[in-house]
Amino acid sequence: MITIRVIEAKNLPIYNNHMRKTIISCFSFSSYPYFYGSFKNRKKTINPQWNCEINIDLFRLIDLSFSIHGYRYSKEDFFIGIVNLNFIQFISKPQINQILSSPGSLFQQEFPISSCKSPNASLLLSFSYSP
């Protein structure tokens, strides 16, 4: 089981001169897509913090996807950006494959948010493994 903590995003764009509350949705893909939930940030900010945790079985981890949307009460959500992660390639890197060989250890990694109007937007995640 891999535990993934969605910590925060940084440098999200400001739309129409308004900061927005954000929601992040978490998916994994293997032979089927799996939805792990959506988590809201209650503050209007360009650096939202979620501090939410999801547990995913290793056999469901080929690809991970984190979709970020902005929202306002009684308005339509709008797409901010996405982080797609090929977990097989990610875990095969020498400095990262320690996750599987050291159960319980924590590894943090920052990922660029693609399809985002802010070129330096990123998402901070942490990973740990428990057999």
C-alpha cells in the first residue's frame, strides 16, 4: 500500500483578478480508473494547502492524476491544471525506489502543474510505503 499525502500547490494563477478556492481530485489508473476523492481548500489563495491523505494498493498504480479546479459558490468550476504521474517510471528512479525498500519512510516530491497559465505552478506530494 502506498500512502500519498497531497500537501499543497504553489503559484496557481489568478483568474479575472480574483483568487479562488480550489478543489483537487485524485485518480489512479491501471486496468481500470479509480477515483480516490476530491478535497477542497476553504481559503482563497494562490498557494492552497489540502493536507489530505489517500491510500492506494500497488496493483492499482500505473498512472496517477491530480486535477485542480477553482470554484466559487453557485458558479461553475473551472480547470486550473493537472499533474499526471507515471508511477512505474517515477518509482524506478534510484533516489525514489527507496520508498519500497524502506517501509514507513517518507519521501516528498514537487511536480509541475501542466496545462496551467502559471509557468511555475507546482504540486507538493509525499509518499510512503507499508507492506
